[in-house]
Amino acid sequence: MRAISRIYTGDQVRALDRILINKFDVPGISLMKRAGLFAFDRLCDRWPGAASISVVCGSGNNAGDGYIVAGLAHNRGIRVQLIQIGSVEGLKGDAETAYRWSLEQGVIPEIPTVLDGDVVVDAMLGTGSVGSIRDSYVAGIDLINEHGAPVVALDIPTGISADTGALGTQSPVKADLTTTFIGAKLGLFTGPGVDFAGQIELSELDAPQAAFEQVQGLSVIPRKDSERAVSKRPIGAHKNNFGHVLIVGGDHGMCGAVLLAAESALRTGAGLVSVITRSEHRSAIVARRPEVMVYEVDGQQDIGSLLNRANVIAVGPGLGQGAWGRAILQRMLDSGKECVVDADALNFIAHESWSLPAGSILTPHPGEASRLLGITTDSIQADRPTAARTISAKYKAVTVLKGAGTLIANGGELLGICIAGNSGMATAGSGDVLTGIVAAAKALGIDAPTAAALGVWLHASSGDRANTSVHGRAIIASDIVESLRPYGESSSAERFGGS
């Protein structure tokens, strides 16, 4: 089982397919048969007691994989119901060959009425599907979802964009298992599509690794060992070797945000952590975390010496949208220090013409991203890759677009995607924890793109560890802090495997 290390758009996977056929002399029908066999084996492994299956096919190559599954099942003694959506006269090339082969095995297509299989195979639309879905396929989707049996999607659930995870219909196929082929599709790991893919298993269909060297794809974080853990500390080290993080925020009533960011920075390994906040918060922060140095700023106090000592500034947690937050943010940006910008600081930047210091990192969630780009949150989620690229180019900063399938971009190009983490991390304060982790990584002297990737990975793997420790019950942000393992202790098992 090879772990997923790169993810591809639909066009990139089709390019890989052409490379295998034209440059490596692998017949297309051989790839189709390998895909069908992999899907059938996974189906049998997951539901060994299935006595019947319903295979719902379209009229393209995705259908070809489905015909192979149908023929293999029939030969195994499993009763097969083959539902054909669209005319078989539209089948061409390898898909037509696979269809003829399934007929030879004794599989007979039926007119779509109701499904009766113990397991359903979705083989309607694959990576070539873009935009809205035709009515006949919507009817096929409804047929599958209303049946209620477990679903195996071939390559990608019908109704999901392979490039973005956007939905081509209000209710795509809801899969329990998606078997994806040659390369993992981006739309399975980010955007709305993540809620419909179920367990994801990849087969590269025995493709030679030389083929993958010709199509870049998108790296899965961690891209390299330096993005998995911070460096071990030398025996003779002292605190000044590990950077000074300045956390800025916490307007009236929002002490917790800066405290979480400060704690996570300390746990990640920053040598020194200072906090600038409202005077009312000082005693609470010191009582909870005496290791943090707290500075009260309620007006225009001189903080020049503190700014000079800091290696990186994390600004935004609990900053608020009032005059205090605006004034202090502008002072931080004017300092020229590298900044990790989050939360309310992002909302200010969206409406001001301020420049960010070189080497800064933005960490928006979709709502904040929508304000940075002046579009709706739904538009952000419908094309998260483009949103991340656009923000990084517009603001000239490394951008971490948070959410399922967190994306990192710089200079208008995607650098990586994180597929670890879990939905329990969608909780108050989780983003503040990430801010502290990223700031600490940056303070250790790591370049901004690598610090962002390392921070995202540590945050996600800590969230997975926290989820395991609470046995699937609700996570709170402090659980993520307490689960940090910055020097690379093993995290919980990954959800995504390969073959």
C-alpha cells in the first residue's frame, strides 16, 4: 500500500493516461481492466457477504470500469444488475470493448427502474465531468442515493468536480468507498466533494514511476521530512536559539484567542513568547501560562524595544474590529517584521491598502478568504485552489487556505495540500492554535513556505491525535495544543491509503 504523496487534476490524470498508452505502450483496455479488478477486490474486501451488486453505468470510460466490475462479479457468482444511463451507442474505444466483454460474460443491461443490489457501483461520470449534470444522470444519482445500500464510486463520485470538489448537482452520489485510479483527484480532498467520497483508496494501476515524473501534480504535505517535524535541539542549546514570537490580539473579552496562540507557539518550540493585549487580560494569561511574557497596551505605549526583540509577529487572534485593533495592527505591519496574519487582522487587511512585510503568511478560513477577494464564501469553496492562488498573488504572501484539504500557495502557485486532520478540529480557537504553531516554526528560522507547511502538518496531525484520545467525542482547541508533537512522534493512522 503506497501512501498518497501527490494529487492531480482531471486533466493531469488524463495526461498520465495518454502517457501510459502512447509512451509506455500500455493498452487502454489493460488499464481499464486493472481499474475494474482493483475496484472489485476492494468491494469484496469491504462487503464480503454481498450476494448481489447493482452497477450503474454512463457512456464514457468511467462506464468501462463499471462493465469490468460487472463481468468480474458475474464470474464470481455474484448476481449483477447492470443499469445503463444513456445509450450504449455512445460508447467508444476501450469503454465499448469493456461493454462487449461484459456481455460475453453474461451480463445484460437493464432499463433504470429501481436498484436491488446489496452494494451499488457508481460508474456514471468520471474526471471528464464539468459543470452541471444532465437530467438523465441526476436521475441515476437519485436512483443510487435513494436505494440506501453501500456505494462504491469508481474514480470519483458522480456529480463531483475532479479539479475543485465543486458540486455539479445539489445531491451528488454519496459514496462509502471511492476507488480512484492512476492518480488521486484533487476534488476528493478539498471543497464540498470531501463529504461525498467516503473512504478513498488509490491504485496506480501498476504504472511505471517514470510516467509520473512527466506530470507534476500537487504535493501532499509533508512534501519532505523538514515539513514533518522541527529539528531536534542540540544539547548545548539555549532559549535564544529558537526565536522570539510576539502574539498580538485579545481586545476586550477575547483573552482566550491570544492565550491559545501563545501556548501553541511555546509547545511548538519557540524559545520566547510574548503577548501584547489589553491590560484586563494580563492576570488571566499569567495565571494560566506563567511562561508567557505579557505586555499591556491600551493606547500608544512605546513598544519599540519589544518589536526589535521579536523574530516574528503573529497578529489577529481576538484582535477585534475596533479602533484598538486597527491601530495596533498598523503598528505591527509598519515594523517590517515578518507576520503571521489571521482572524480579525485579515478582515482589516481586506478593507485597507496596507502592504504586508516580506515573508509574511496569511491563514484565512473560507469566510475570511471571501472578504480578502470580495466574493462569496460559496465561491471560495467552489474553487478553493483558485482562491488560494489568487490571495497569495494579490497580497504577495504565503497563503494557507484552511478547511478540509488545507491548501498552501505562494506567488500565485499552489505548493501543497494537507489531507490529514478531521472535522472535530472545526471548533472555536483551532485557528488560533494554528497561528501560534506557524509563528513558532517561522521564528525557528524556517522559510515562510516551509514554515506554513510544517505548521499545517503539525496542527492536522495533532488534531488527529486529539481525536483519537477523546474517542471521537468533541475536540476543543486546548486538546490540539496538548497533542502537539513537534519533534515527530507518530500520529494517528491516516485515512487515505493506496496500492
